[in-house]
Amino acid sequence: MKEVILHVGFAKTASTGIQSTLACNRDTLAKSGISYARFSLEGKEITNHSLALTYLFTERGKTHHVNAKLRLDETRERARAQAELEHALENSAERLVISSETVPFFTKAELENIRDFFAVRGIRLRLIGLVRPTLAFLSSLSQQFVKTGMPLRVSSQKSPMKLCAHLTKTFPDVELYSFRDACAHESGPVGFFLDKIGAELPGLDVDVVSNAAWSDNAIRLCSYLNTHAPVGSAGVLNPLRENRDIIGFSLIGGPRFALTKNELDIASLEHEIEWLVERYGEGFFEDLSGFATEPAEWQQQQIRQAANIAQNIPLHLVPLIHSYFTTTARLGQGVGIKPIAEMAKKRFFGAYSIAKHD
């Protein structure tokens, strides 16, 4: 019986490295009887299959943030994803791997669509996921919301406990492992995953790609921009925003982003941590004492960095940046926002001066 191994993330658990390794080692993996599915977007292979699975098993392809930003034709993309999946199933080795971090967020009906699709074809489906401890996961997920153009928010309905329980209802045999334990593998979390799917590690080029965390200041500034000038709504891109227009702010230094006590329900967190430890082991234990109650303060060097980066963002976002620093940002003692004010003045009056003399 053919087996499909569905790697279900979770978010921020070396998924990019796992996907890259699987894609770059197809010939070597074939010797272990493993194939990695091929899906494409605009003529190029996408090693992350999240968008393809959204088209295949949900009705939300049109509102997916990638679909909106690239203005894709949903009907065409869905048909292509279906053809590529069928091709992968027909031409794969005895084990076919598909990888997506978004599956844990699918609804019950959407998960059942996945289950039934493979069941009626007589294909064994095996789900494997790596899961961060609760606080680390919520911080990473909140950060990811901002990176993709949404405001910062803590989604208690998408905590590890709730997502694990949600997946287990449709897939009782889903294999969920602590990301912390996976990191202890001699080849890291990528090697841990490869071991679980039966790949022979010798001869494989293991990718250790990771998505660098942004600073606390960068995330909170970008969240303010996304709140007051949303990237899009219902799959329609805001004409005043551009794809990846805030990516430059990732260069702002400072402490890594982290949620604060004031943004979390501590009692609920303690309950969820206990639940995970009971079911999946000590790799999910977290000490909740000692983390900050307020966001990080801005220091003068970071103010200068933000001002320099803001010289290259869309002009209509500049007033929002100025507003953030005058109304919302927590400034360190003696820190001033003069570089921000000078940047805004230069950009506006510079643009006016050029327009006036054209």
C-alpha cells in the first residue's frame, strides 16, 4: 500500500529546513523509497506546500494572503494543484512526503477532506508534526501574523494544546513531537524528522535554514502599520500597500520579539502546559516566571535604524510611522524621535519640491 507522509509543521519548527532538505535530496531519498511532492507557483517550484493544500482541500484559496498579494486566478491555481498532486501520487516511490505548516489550522471539515481524499484511493496517510512549547509557539505565531501583513494578536484558539487536540479528533494516530526534543538530535530537527520517515541520513545534504526572528521593536512597529493600513481584506490587496513593503524593518536590532504577561492569560497557559506535558512529555514544560510585562523600549540606535529604513517604504506609510513614535512607542530614557521627524519632513517636502518643479 502506498503511504503519504503529511508533515503538518507546526509553525516555526524548522519547516523551511525540512522542506528544503527534502527538495534538494530527491535522488538520494529515492534510495530509501521516499519521494517529495512537487507543486509550483507561477512556473517555479514551491517546496512549502501550504498554498497548494489550501487550494486542494479548502474554499479559502481566494482569501489566502499569497493569492491576494500576487493576484492569482484561484480556479487555475486549484486545477494546477490537483493535477500536480495526482501526478505525484502516480509517479512517487512507496512513500510520498507532502509538507505544510497550515494544516493544523484547517477546520474539522477541511481535515476530513484530506482524510477522505486519500482513504477513497486506498492510500495510507501518516501525519507527523513538531510542536513548540506553548509560550514559544504563541510568540512565534503572533510574530508570523505581523510578517504576513496582519496586526499583532494572540490567538488563544490556536494554542498548541488546542491545535493538537483538534488534529487528534480527525487523525487519532497523528505523531506529535516536542520541537525542543527534536533540536537535541545530532542533526537537529531536520535530522529528527528524516529519522522518523525512515530516510537514510548518510549522504543527505541537511539544510539548516531558519527564519530569523525579528526584534520586539520591529514587530510592534509593523503591527501598528498593519493595523492602520491593512495589507488586504477578503483576498483583495490594499492598493496603498505593496508586497513585502515592511520587510526592511526586520533589520532593526534589539531584543527578540516576545509576548508580555499583559498580553497573555497566565492561568490558561499553565493549564495548557500541564496538558501537553501529560500527553507528550517533559519537552513541553515551560517556566512562566520572569518574563516582561511591557514591550521592549526603543533605544536611540534603533530610532536611527527605523528612520533610515523608512526612507525606502511607500510614502503614504510615513505619517503612520511618525504617529507610532509620537503616540505608541515606548522610548528609553533620554531617547528622542528627531531622526523620525527629520525623515518625515525630508520625504514629504522633498516629494513636494520635486513635484513643484516638474
